[in-house]
Amino acid sequence: MGSGSAHFENFTNALIARIRSTDEVGWFGGECLGVILPYTPTAGAQRLAVDVCRACAATGVAPEWTVYTYPSDWFSNDNGNQRQYYFTDILPEWGAANNFQFSIVNFQFGTPTMPQSRPYRPLPTWKRAMDILVAGSSLILLSPFLLIISLIIKSVSRGPVFFKQQRVGYMGKPFTIWKFRTMKVDSDSSNHKEYITRLINGAAENGEAFGKPMTKLDDDPRIIPFGKILRKTCLDELPQLINVLRGQMSLVGPRPAIDYEVQVYSPWHYRRLDAVPGVTGLWQVNGKNRLTFNQMVRLDIKYLKEQSFWLDISILLKTPFAVFSQIKDSLQEKQRVAELVVENA
């Protein structure tokens, strides 16, 4: 594809709008643009090509470039399953009129393992220092408030105040997370496991735009009185400041993964474990419950690539507003349900 094409800007804009944060784009040979789609099956590669070509076709201008694939005749080591894919298969009228074709290749890397085999990278000094300072001071300042929450939990439900659960942390290392207990003691987790599995598998089967959002099971009968309030306001997560002080978590990072969640990860999902899990993160301040599982993972990987002091500060400052927005959405949803009940009465 010639870099001097008159319509090259249309193509690059369409491509940039479609690629994921896990994909790599760069120049090949100085004149051709190359795109690498790690761990992408044939259907995913075809969907990318279809979407980009549809966007170009929408401009009403025939492309003036040629699309090559790897492996192809350029390379002697053809170790992929190559298939010719014609534009007439996608947009018959437009493709036939402009005689446009391109190639699709299903090129898979080896199946990755859990990220323990990757080199360990300690937290930046500024990040660890901020974690200790903010988490330590927050636990001291909030101690009266934390005590009140503890007393409420003890008064409405038998059992411990804190809920402890093994999570998968940095580089796949397990750790025990602390939260305020919002469910009955010895609750069966099979319902949540099935729900998470459906979310992840559904995202893989239906694509990013059609996956279900990462909402919590707040209608779960296992939730104790006052538990829904703790969950909606994210107050149940305050004890995770203990995990931050112990170095198992950071203030900002990906949501800590559950072990049965990791068991159904697609290969590229493992990259989110390359970052220390956080109390808050890009996912929480960019839609949270409105986003699909794959969208959450892409934000986690984006944070890993762009991690900086000012990005962490920005996320921390946005977190309270994200919590308020979540509470507002919850109240509006309850109002809509109440109105439907009245209408159908």
C-alpha cells in the first residue's frame, strides 16, 4: 500500500478506530503499513478487515492501495493458513464495481502460559510511595467510619465482618483480598462462577460490541441487609487498602481476578495480569458496569502501556465521580422498574 495514496488518511483513520490496544501497527519496508493481531482467530481477522473496508467504502471512494498478508508470497516460510477473501463477498455491489480484493490470514502464536514465566518488574518507586502514603493515611482518617460499617454488618448478619477470598494478582501470583462482607456466611459461589463464565465466553463469541456489560449480581439472594448499599457505593472495597499497604495491590490498577475467572481467559486476556491489581482503575472511571469484559481488559492493557504518575492521579480524582455516577444509575434503574410496576398494575 503506497504511503502517498490520496486516500491513505481515510484508511488509517478507519484502521485506528477499529484496532485494539493489544494490536501493533507500524511501517514495513518504509512504504507499507503492517498490522499484527496477536492471538486472533481467522474470524476475528476477517471481522477487522470487513470493518475497515466498510468504513472506507462509506466514503464513496475506491481504495488505491493493495493489501498483502503474512504469510504470503513475500516470505518463503509460509506457516499459516492463507485464504483469499474478496471484497465482493462483503459488499457485493461496491466490490464488483471497484474490483477490490484482499487477503486474510489466520496466523496464531503459540498458546501462552500464565505470566509467571515473564520477567518480574517491581512497582515504580513513585507508585509504591504513593500507595503507602495514601492507603496508610486513609485507613487512619476513615477508621471511625470503618468501625461504624463493621458494627452494622455484625448487627444485621452473623459471621465475620470481613470477607477474604483468594485472587490472582501480579504475574499470576495468588493473594488474599480483604473486603467488607456483603453476603451470607458460606454462600455458594457457583452462581457467580457461572455468571462470570458466561460473560467471558459471550464476549469471545459475540464480539466486543455485542457482549454483556460487567454488572454485579445485586439481585443475588445471598446479599445481606445493607449489603447492596455497600456494593453500590463501593464501600465494601475499602479494606483493600490493607492489601495496598502489604504490596499485594496498588491504589490504581486492573480489577483483581478470581481464580475461576482466569481459567476461562482467552490467551490475550492474560496480559492484564502484567499489572499490579488496583482498588480503582481505568475501567472503573470509564464506564465500569456499562462496559463488556473485553472492553475492561483492553482498558487494563491500555493502563499497563501508559502507566504514569499523572495518569494515576487523574484516575484517583475521577473515582469519586465514577462512584456517584454508579449510584445515580442505580437509582434511575429502580425508578424505571417502579414506574413499570405501576403501569402494569
